[in-house]
Amino acid sequence: MQVTRDELRGQVYIPEREGSLRAEMLAAARRHDRIPYLLHPQLRELLRELRDGHPILVLQNLGLSWAPRWHYAVVIGFDAERDAILLRSATIKRHVMPIALFERTWRRSGYWAVRILRPGELPSSPDEQRYLAAVVPLERMHKWRLTEAAYQAALAHWPHSLTAVMGLGNSRYANGELQAAIGAFRQAVVMHPEAAAAYNKLAYALAEAGEWSEAQALAERAVALDGGATPEFQATLEKIRARR
């Protein structure tokens, strides 16, 4: 769905704060089925994304530390000959700023920079924890198709990620794809045989599928691994025992 600039401005602009807070910018991206990925706070990673043709949203302080003038811009390129950054800034489609000045104004925001990802897309130099942290808020919004695509992309890059495979299982379960969810949770216990949460999720899904005997054995394994520390795991086991 196409979104106009004025529509997006209405979603992120906060008059009393004279601009858009970072949280609102990230939330707006998620509302439109995108994944806002926070880059490492360093110029090198920003330039790597630009070399691969990816525009990056940045926050600058064009004023002073004691009199800030916060400003969002989109970095669209780097001019090596002029040692300058190319920006789409406000109504200016191609604003040339010396890299030293850009770095100084950008540093005042803590080098805040975001790559807006499509479902299933990864940044140029993906960091597992940063990427998964960008996906998790979408679960709270129940955007399960989006999270499923994101976790599949994560597993393709980090095939042993417990968070990614569990997220994939949860997304499929929420979408009503019970057998596909069971497959993901089975993959989780094979890859991480000491992960109590994986056994618990698999047990719960198998119970829903009517596989009571295997579900009970797995629920017992979850409780044993956890040592009874997590009430949720014990509750799963008790429900399965009662049903059997």
C-alpha cells in the first residue's frame, strides 16, 4: 500500500515536541509492515549500506548541544570525489553535505541510523541480536505473516538461532498452521536439546494435535530441564496429564 508523505507525517509528527520522536518513527515503519533495523553507531556500517544501494534514515542535530535543532534526513549516497554525503533533506532531494559536517551533526544524535527492511530482507552486515530485536515488536502487533518471513530469513543466515526458530514456530502457530509450527519446534529441540522452552512449546502444540503420549514425555522433559523454575512449563504438563 502506497503512503503519501502527508499521511506519514500525520502519523509521526508531534507538535508539542516540534518534531517526531525516534519511537514514533520506528512504530510508523512497523505499522506499514516494515522492519526498522538500527545500525551499529558507526560511519563504516552506514557507508556499507550505501554501497549496496540502500537509503538510510538518520537523525541529526543541526543546532548546538545546548540549543538543539533535531532533523531527520535520508542518506542516499556518498560522493568520494567531494568527500561528501548525499542527503534527501526536507524538500531538498539532493543535498550535498561535507562528510566532516555530517559526522558532527549525526554524532549529536548518538549516530542514530535506521535501515527500513521489507519482510524477509536482511541488512548488508546483519547482526543477529539487532535483527531479532527489530522483529520481536512485530509479534506484539500480531503481524504473524511478517514475522514468519523475517524469522525464515534469519534462519537462512543464522541456521542455529534458537530465537529465530522459536519465533518461526510461534508465528506459524498463531497463523493456525499447527503442523508447520510442530515442525519448527521439532527443529528447535534437535538444534538445542537443552532448551526447556522448546520442549514446552513442542509439547503444547502436539497436545493440540492430539499426540498426547509424546506431548507428555516432552512436557516432562521441559520441566526436568528447567528444574521447576518456570510455572508455565509445569502448567503445560499438568494440563496434558489431566487430559490424558
